[in-house]
Amino acid sequence: MTATARRRPLLFFAGFLIVSLVVAGLVSSLASPDPDGLDTVARDGCTAVAGPDGEEQLQGTCIARHESDHAMASGPLAGYAVAGGEGTTGVAGVAGVLVTVVVAGGVFLLLRRRDG
């Protein structure tokens, strides 16, 4: 394989990484903070009331009444933000892309076919 043929996949993956980082950094900051369709459907049939501790509680027959926080709800990237900070969804998106690239690249390197 020539040097030019070896460079082509590297240029493709470098370009893909750059585009992914730009999209994650810019587009994710435009994401809506409002509940999505799944949240809306899950809360259908309930009303939100303030509980004794000031937290929102659901009353009615919706499936969201039984929801609980995820085990990673207090994690550094919980809620698509960095450490719960406002306006950090772009940073969280970039971090997500980088983690995905590192993990997927590591799996690829472990599973690739080796000639010889």
C-alpha cells in the first residue's frame, strides 16, 4: 500500500472527527430544554403539584409517577451539561463525541484483523 493510499482513510477520519466536534459543540447548544415527546407522553394523565419538601410530585394515573433518578444523575455530564452548569451543553456534546471516538477506536484496534 502506498503512502497516499494509507493517508486517505486518516484524512477521512480526521475530517469526520472535526465535523462531529463542530456539530456537537454548536448544534447541541441549540437543543431545547423543554421536555421531549417521551416525557410528555409519560406524564399524560397526571398533574404536577408541589410536595411537602417543595419538590414537584405527580398525581394521577401516568406512568411517570413511578420514575426515579438514574444512578448517574449526579455524574459530571448529567442532564447534558457539565457539572450541572447552564449553557454547557456544547461542552458536554464535545466530551461525548471524544469519549465515543476513544472507546470505539479502542474496540476497533482490539478487534482488527492482523496479517502476518
